[in-house]
Amino acid sequence: MLSSDSEPSCPFCEIAEGRASADRVYETPEVLAFLPLAPATTGHTLVIPKRHVTDLWHADSGSLMPTMAASLVVAQALKKAFSPDGLNLINSAGSAATQTVFHLHIHLVPRWDDDQMAEFWPKTAPWSASKRASTAEVIRKNITDCGLRS
């Protein structure tokens, strides 16, 4: 049954509502964790709010806090189950950030020293102190102006 908080054509809403199958690993009334169809590594898991939220910029604390709490639970289970050397917690907001499913989701990607994942941080030169300071000031001003919606 389609919820009023879902998008009919959203594949993650379909999974959350049971209209599409997925390998579920954790669930609460607010969130769902399941394996992606093409995992990057063993244990790669997606955590989503059941309510449709397009991306991080459209989230409020009511959807984000349970999603992050579930991410912590799943991360601990991944550590216990697979003993990885590390873990990436990845969220993409917008197509420029490689978001392809426009329903907020957190990737938990267990990592091993010898895995086949490519490095994704570009090699860049350190910024000058003045550039860092001016960037930090712009961010601080906008944090004060925005505030978190609840």
C-alpha cells in the first residue's frame, strides 16, 4: 500500500513499503537497512528513512536522526560480522555528487586494506590559511542563518 509519505516511482519507497524485494538486514518503524543490488564490498549496506526524503538537503531531524542511529547499529554489526580494516559512510546529495536514486540513503561500505575500491579523494594542495579562514567564516554565517529544521 502506498503511503502518503512516499513517491510512487521511487525504488527505495517501493522497498520500504514491501512493493519491491530487498535483502533487509535491519528495520525500525522509521528506517530500513538493506543490501544494494551491486555492492562495492562484502557487507555494503544502505540505510534509508522509510518516509520519502529526496536528499540530505531536504531532510529534517525527524528523518535524519533515526537514519543516523540505524547507521551506527548497522556499522557495529558489520564490524562484528566481517572484521573490516575500515568503513566508509557515504551520502551523496544531487547528481553532481553521483546521487542516482533520489531518496536519502547512507552507504555503509566495509573496507579492507587490499580491497578493490578506488581512492575517491582527489590529490590537492593545501589551501592557504586565509582561504580556509574565509571559507570557514562563510559556512559559520550560513549555519547561524539556516538552523536545522525539526
